[in-house]
Amino acid sequence: MSLNRTPAKKKAKELTKYLRSERPDYDYLKKIFQHLRDELEVDIPKKTEKLPYVPTEEELRRYYEVVWKAKNFQDMMIVRTLLYTGVRVSELINIKLSEIDFDRCQIRINQGKGKKDRVVPFPHSFKELLAMHCANMENKHAVYLFESSWNKKYTDRGIRKILAKYSEKAGLSQPLSPHKLRHFLLTWLKKQGVDDALIQPYSGHKSRKSLEVYSKLAIEEAQNEYNEVINNFPI
């Protein structure tokens, strides 16, 4: 349905005649149009929330198989650390060897997003490999968990390039970024029934509300199972 409206620019010129004498500033104009919306009963359109792409478990297995076959130990450790901890790439590149607690299987993230410190866990099964990697780095007199062959910590771009290289080899429809690996972990935890209150402190989100997007993703994944059992519903 096409509306026979006066062009917006022409209408603005008409309104100018009424408003010029008021010598309006930005705040005054803003209030006028807020009241205009109310008088005309015009609703502010809500932004549609686009859910982030999360790789499937099959895609993730295919991706990691390519990483494993490359036999590059440090690349493998980068991918697994991202997957197990869900840290952001800016946090990963700043992890120091001294910030890893092998007794508790935890890594301390100093000055993460929002300049906040927190602790993230890693699996007990990852402890041995991580200890081997740390020993190798200590022998090279490294300070950071991941450093290049020039004894410099990786950059954000450097980590992304490593992940993109394996995505291409794995033939994925979308390249895996550090943030997509983070999405996978947090979504997977939700699917396992882990409560937001337990995920939020080490995810680095400000509040439990920030984790709602992962709840939605988990619900979408559960839809297939729902369709299979709903036919047996007693009513």
C-alpha cells in the first residue's frame, strides 16, 4: 500500500516556518518530536535481535581434525584454550604464564573487558597438555602463554589469521573466529543445563541478562527433540 505523503524534506521546510521563531536547539526539537510521536500514536520500531552464528558439533569436530592433522602444537593449544575457557581474543593474547593455576585448573584474566578481573576454568583433562606447553614457553624465556617465534606475544589479528586458515582447510561455510568459539562454549553449557548464575561470573558478562541470547540458541537446538516427543503428549 503506497501512501500519498508530502516528501520529508518539504514537510521539514513547512515545519521550519512554525519553529524558527522559537530558536530551537537540539534538546528542544527532541522533546517536540517525542510529543509528536505520542500525539500521532507512532511506536518506535524494535530492533530485531540477530542471533550469532554458532558452529554445530559436527562442524567443530571437522575443524579440530584439520587443526590436529597440521601437527602444529601451539596452534592446537590456542584453539583448545579458546574452546575450553571462552575467553575473548583480546584476553587470550594477554594471558601470562604466571596467571595459570594448575592446582585449581584456572586461569586468571586481568583487566578483561570492562577493565574487570575474573577467573576462568579449564578441564582437568587439559591440564597435562597445558603444563607441557607452559614448560616449553618457560624454556624459551617467554612471559605470555602464547608468543611467536620472535618471542613477542600474538596480536589479535595474528590469532584470527590462524583460525581462519584452518576454517578454509576444513571447508566450513563460515570461518571460525575466536568469538564464534566463545559462542559455541557458552551455548553448549546452556544446553547441558548449567545455570546462568554459574556461567556469568567467568563468561565476563556484566549480568545474567547478557546471557539470554545463549538461552535462545539452546532453545532453538532443543526444538528438534521437542518435535519428536510432542506427539506423545498426554493431552
